[in-house]
Amino acid sequence: MDINAFFKVTYGLYIVSSRDGDNFNGHVNNTVFQISAEPPKFAVASHKDNLTTDYIKRSGSFSVSIMKEDVTMEFLGPWGFKSGKEINKFSECNYKLGKS
């Protein structure tokens, strides 16, 4: 983990994502916070009925993408106003897989 990421997390908008096998999902989130420095850990708030929450529970991991201040509603729309149970939110964006 790049420790410099800790210094970039402030109040703002994020995309919190997780995966279950070959399935990916994510949602807009404004509650991301550091809970420890050693080992480096973050926590997020995610609604109990959210598909991403199910993926986090199953995989034991999540990712956080920091949104720019000028992010468009066109980009945020699927992440905040649609369910991953109905659409593939990752089909229209670039992403990179990493290791936890």
C-alpha cells in the first residue's frame, strides 16, 4: 500500500468497490476514514442491503477511488443512482486490478 494515499483522504466523494469472483461492484460514498497507521487500515460506511457490501463481506476487502472535485454527474450517475444488481457499473470505465 502506498502510505502517501493516507494524506489524500479528506472529506469528499469516493467510489468504494469490491469484487466477488469475477463480479465487480461499487457505489458513491462520502464516509471513508483511517482507523490505524500500523498496520495501515481504512474503514468505510456502506448500507447493509448494498451489493457492494455483500462483496466486501465475502471478499474481506474493498478499494477506494478518490473523486476529483470536478467529477461529472454523467460519470457518477451509474455509481450513485443505479444498482449493480441491474447493470455492470464497470463496463464504461477504466480500472486496474491490484493486490490487497
